[in-house]
Amino acid sequence: MNSVVGLVKRLARTTVIVLLVVLGSTILVRFAPGYLSDAREMDSRYAAAARVELSEEAMRSSSLPHMLATEIGGWTHGNFGLSRQYGVPVLELIVPRLAVTGNLMLRSILLAWALALCLSLFSSAGRNPSLLWHAPAALLLAVPTAAMATLCLLADSGGPVLVMTLLIAARDFKFLDRILRKSWRDPHLLQARAQGVTTLRLVRAHILPNIASHLLALATLSIVTALSALVPVEVIFSLPGLGQLAWNAALNRDLPVLLAITMIMAIAVTCAGMVSEPPGEWQTA
């Protein structure tokens, strides 16, 4: 019974978060500079049509509650409304791009986990944190994702998977190194190492089982990091995914598309956070 109550509370929390995300996104888009402007107004061939569209948009967005009701009302049809840029249901734009974004995120996260875990196992075995291991991770986190992607593109070396893998691995490495360094100092591991138990056996029989619960939290961290890098990576490498679609929607004031993508990302993050919580906490929520 407690588990059911905990599940209901978390679903309610997810619903509230999604609604707040929708409200915040709508306000930011509506009151962003240039929302009621269009570059086509400077071209005499399209100026008249652009002014008509902007006038209709101004009427739709004159009242924020009416604007929200209009956008949310489009979701009741099961297609997330109609895209103002393409004139087709938003769902038709999102579905084919989900596979592209999902494949990119899955490959990047798996490669990043493998790289971060291997590096953190070596770095955490030492007595003190080494600058040799932590300096590259700090450097990768300091470099903007767009700059890293641009360098790969200009050098004609690497690609979107490499950029996202390095970014996720750098953040995961710092998390894993801290956890593993603490695990290596457990008394039973210190005794086992003193008795000559091999490192491979210690990792397989003790280290990995002990950090299994932390790997769920790492999954949430990896998903959030990957989502934050989607837009610059997909735009720079011209990948037809959700990040590129969100960028085009923001440039063209396509609020239905932008809200749908934002809502999908919010649900992904909150669901990942729910999965990462230990089962015992579900009963005490």
C-alpha cells in the first residue's frame, strides 16, 4: 500500500513539474525579444504575408491564459497540436526524430559509462587524487559543447557521438571517482588488498556490487547531461533529431513544437529521477 501511495505521489510530482515547465516555456517564448517580428518584413515580396501572420500571432498571444489554453487544447487531439512553421501535426514531426535522438543518446551514454568506469577504476586506486586524471575531465567540462562540436567539424575528425561521449564521460568520471575512492578505503577491502587478493577479483566481487545503487543515480546524471548537449550537437552536425527541431522551432516561434519537445525532455528527466531512487524510498515518500 505504501508503495502505491509513493508511486501516486511521484506521478503527481511529475505532472506538476511538467505543467510548470510548460508554463515557464510559454512565458519565456512569449516575452522573448523579437517574438512578434519576422525577417521577412524586410523583403517586399513577403512583407504583407508576414505582417498578416504576425497580426494573427499577436491576437493569439494577447492573453497568456488564452495562449496556454490554446496550446494545451491542441494536445487533446492526441497530436500535440499543429506546427505553425510546417502546418502539420506536431506528432508527425517528433516521431521520426525520436529514433535519431534516442540512438545518439544511447550510444553516447553507453560509451561514456565504459570510458568513465575504466578511467575511474585506475584513478581511484591511488592514495590521493591525481591531476593527471582530473585535469582532462575538468578541461572537457569547461569547454562549451558547441565549441567542441565546431572543432570536430572543422578538423573533419570525430562526430556527434564522440562529442557527447566525452562530455558525459567527463561528468560521470568525477562522480565515479569520488564513489570508488571511498569504496577502496572500506576496511574489508583494505584487508583484502593486504592479503594479496587481486584487483580484478576485488572489483568484480566487491566494488561493482557496492556501487550498483549509485549507478542508477549516474544514469539520471548522464541523461540530463546528454539532453543539455542535444541542441548544439544536432544543430552543428545537422542531425535531424529533437534538438535540431527545437532550435528551428525557437527561431520560428513555433510554440506547439517547442512545448512538445520541452515536455518530452521534462518527462524523461523526472522519470529517470524516479527510477534512480532506491525502492525503499518509495514507501516513505
